[in-house]
Amino acid sequence: MTEAGRIFYLITQGCKINQYESQALAEAWLAHGARQTGNAEQAEIIVINSCAVTARSLQDLRKIIRRCRQVNRSAHMVVTGCAAQMCPEDMGDLSDVDRVVPQEEKFALTQWPPTNWPGSTCAAKVNEQTSFPAFHISHYSRARPVVKVQDGCSHRCTYCIVPLTRGPSRSRDPQEVAAEVENLLASGHRELVLSGINLAHYRSLGMDFWDLVQFLDSRLGPKWQDRARLRLSSLDPSQLGTKALDVLARSRMLCPHLHLSIQSASPRVLKAMGRSHYHPDRVAAFVEQLDGVWSCFALGGDFLVGFPGETEHDMQRTEDWLAAQPFTYAHVFSYSPRPGTPAASAGGQVGAEAKKIRSQKLRDVAEIKGQEFARRLQLLPKLNVLLEKDNPGAGRCEYYVSCVFDLRPCAEVRSLAQAIPIQVQGSILRVRPE
């Protein structure tokens, strides 16, 4: 079989940015004449796009490698991504891997044939890329495409390995972002997510992230207002201010939904995390102002529980703060030591049982708030649901709440369907087509 005709199997671990880059790689290989399979046994090339954010993700990676090699002894196996950047510490035994391509060289994988790919040696090193990787996509396998606008992070949170694996912050040219968004809309997608490793660090051609959002809104609004929408990925709380309120108030394309990387409502814990650049009280003040901009909005947050040195008082402060704010859901994570980060060797490590109890407390608060929000949405005359699944139809509305249709709407997956709320089931809405 020729190089161009090779069959590849692609596995993606981790974040939305990894998902985006995997899509870009797959598109590049298909354009070169390769074929994709959903079965590792049939592949001639197996590529694992790895994650290194937690110790658990590394354990999962090793399991994936072993499982793929067990079912396919002859395939050429390639590991790329963040774990590949930090090996050999992260990778362990490499006997089942034929080639290791660090994160900083991942873009070179778009070249074909595989014999031209970089890698094959494994030496841990910090990613020092200074240019934005020129990945691009023209379609997406999921209903809601990710559009990567920023990469890397120049902020060193004490628990995070990402600045070492993905390097310093780099930002994408706004014209390139707009062109990719327009192409995805033209291909039939009706909701896109603007995403990055740290959107607070977006800087390109004199624009910050809110300038980029306004630029896209001005360019897309005349044609796509009420026909398509943009959603923002996780925001650093330091991004919230007067400029953000102004852009959100004037936007014609944005979903009324923000997701904030809060982590903790204890200033003492935030300082230990290296995140004292924002204060929970200021976040609360912004959210109160936002209520005057958006009459109804979804608010999500990331919370990291059991950080070294976190006391019961710190935890209670976070729980009370979450209960007092209009959050509609929360992603709650228990801290796990990540080798290579300062927090991993810090004193005051919290026990597993305490972390489990604290995490459940936050999840219980968030669950109640999610159910309350669903009941509020039930009173609205209609919602716009991005159809993600058939039979009979399910997706998420503009407020990021899961909706299930009683009858399938006359719309294709990836489309927006107008729906009337009819019943609440926990934090899920049952709806019917308008």
C-alpha cells in the first residue's frame, strides 16, 4: 500500500484544544489521501493526541497505549501532545511506541507521508514556541465546533503543567479566526465555541480577547444574527470588567452564557494557587452588573477542591459563595498532585476522603441551582436548541441547558431548532418543536 493510502486511527485525550488539533490533523491526512478508521485493529498508523494535565490522564494514556498494542501488533504507533512534551517522566515504558512527537512539533504531523514526521526520540523539555501553530479546520465531527484562537499560557498556576507543555501564550490573527468561523458556518454548523488555553492572554494586532469578540460580532452579525451563534469557552475572572460588559451588551452573536475558571472563593487559597490576580468579591460584583445586561443568562464555573493547605473554613467560604451567586452549573474537580508542579510537593496535602466530601458538597449546591434554573427556563415562551442528536432529538439551548424533544423537530443535527419548554426533569428540559 502506498503512503498516501495508509489507514489511520486517531485517539484524542483531554481538552477542547486537543480536540480541535486532532480535527485539523485528520483533515490534513485525509486531504493527502489517507483513510480514517474507527477501529484500532484495522489501522496501519495509530496516533494518540495525549493530555498531561493530571496524573490520571497519564495513567489513562499508558492504558490506551497498551490496549492499542494488544489489538494491533503491527501498526506504527505515534504519541503526540502534552504528555509527549514531558516524557520520559510522563510516558514510562516506551517499548510499545514507535514515535514520540512533542507538543511543540505537533503541527509538523500535518505533513504526509509519516516518514517525514519529526520525533522518534523522547527527552523532556519546556515548550518554547513563539509562533501560533497554523492548524485550521473546515468542518467538525461534532455538532458544536471548537475554534482555536489562542494557545499556551504565560501564567504559572502552582498546580498546572500546561505552561511547560504548551509554552508561552500565542494568539491567532483575527482575520484567520474570522475566516475559519465563516467557513464552518458555511458548512452548516450553527454554533461555534471560541476557545484557547488562556483567553485572558489573547493579544493580536493590538486586539485583546474582547476586541476579537467585537470584531467577529461586527463581521458576522449582519448575515448571521438570529441564524447562528458563538459561545465562549472558559474565561479567567480577571477578564471581567467594564469592557467585557460593554461587548456582551452589544453582541448580536453571543450565547447568554459565561463559564468562569473560579477554582476557589478563598483569597488565601487563590494566592497559594498563584491566582491572586482576581478576587471573588469582584467576580460577584461583575455578575451583579451582568444581570442588568442580560435579563437571563447561564453561568458556569470550574472549582478545584482540596488544594494543599485548604481548610474547612476555606471550603465553607467557597460553598457559601457558590450558593450566593447565580451559577447554573459547576464543574467540580478534586485536586490531585501533578508531578513537576510546585503544588505537588507543598505541605498541607488534603486527604482523599476530605476531598471527596468537599467535592460532593459543591456538586450538591450546583445541582440544586441547576434545577432552579431549568424551572426558570420552563417559563420562557421559547428556546433555541442546537440539535446534537437524532431520535427523537436532543441538544442544548442558548443557556447551555440540555433539552430533549418529545417529537423530532424538522431540523438537521448541527442546526438551531426553536422549541417550547414543556417539562422539567431535574436539570434537563423536555421541549417540543415550535
